Amino acid sequence: MNIVAGIDALDTPGLFAAATRRIILHAAVYGAFAKSEAHRNGLKQALLKPGFERLDIIAIDPAHDSTWTTSFLEALRFGISSQGVTDEVALSHQYLTELAAEFPDKIHLHPARRLPCLPILIIDDTILFGQYAHAGEHAPNGFWGIVKTDVNRLLGWARTGKPPVNATHKDIAAFRLINECSRAMNTTQPPPQQCTP
């Protein structure tokens, strides 16, 4: 595992473009991706690969207001006007629904129904994770961890609800991140509805 200062050090557009099987995005709001040609292109390069299976995106849907949404968005974009946050959520939603319409067989949108605890990006067998904070510097500028692991194995554990008794401490720590995403995708509840356009 490595820790870097600022997500730009990880070249997420390049990681997206290199993905061969699966990406899971659990970052709540994707306005920054919508504004970034490099991120948009990286995701499209992955989605256009014949062997690429799926892109799961957990996002705040402006049509589904939860009791935690306002306070969460105030932390997510601390110091930005409420109108600025509203605009970014709308931009994120528009970008995601348009992307899902372009790749309906590969993209699965999941409305965030639970308070997101941290931003997580999973690209094949690489997990990137940061932290939210009530700080003027937003999550992309914080510390980011990167860990390589067998994501399919951990997704299997998530389906059973827990890691096996012989799991290592590192496996359990990585499983927590996978389980966070799995729960947000409501894999233990009825299938989630697509975000409404």
C-alpha cells in the first residue's frame, strides 16, 4: 500500500484507460470528471474495450433527497455556496446519465442511499481511497491510499457478508473498502433503481 498527497499523483485518467474488466466509483459527486476531458476519455477507453465488463457508479441523485445529503454536501464542498454545490450535483448527474445512456449494457448507476464515508475508486485490482473533511481543501487534495488486491475475491466475501477466518489483516482492511462499495450498491437489498434522468 502507498499513500500520496493529492489524487493527481495517481493519474486516475490513465488508470481508467488501462482498466480491462471493471471499475467501481464511490465518490458521490462527479462534476470534476464531467469537467475533465482526461477523465472522460479514460473512462470511455475502458468502456470501449470488448472485454470490459462493467462500470458501477454510486452517486448522489438530485431527485432523491436524504436526511444526510445537505450536511454531507457541505463537508464535500466545504466553503462553496449552496448554489455552487447544487450546480455541481446537477452537472454530475447529467454527465452520469448521459454516459449510462451511451453504454447501457456496461454502466450501472446506483443512487447513494447511505451516507458516504470516504471516496473509493476501484479499477480492476487497484483500490484508491481518500477522506472527506470539513476543510477548505477538498478531498482530491488530501491524502490518498492505493492498494493492490484481488478485488473479485473480496467481492465474493461481500456477497457472503464477511471475510473468512483465515483472512489476513491486509485482506480485512481491503475488504472494508470493497464492502463499503458493495453495501452502497445495495447488493443485499432489492436491486437498485437507475438514477432518474
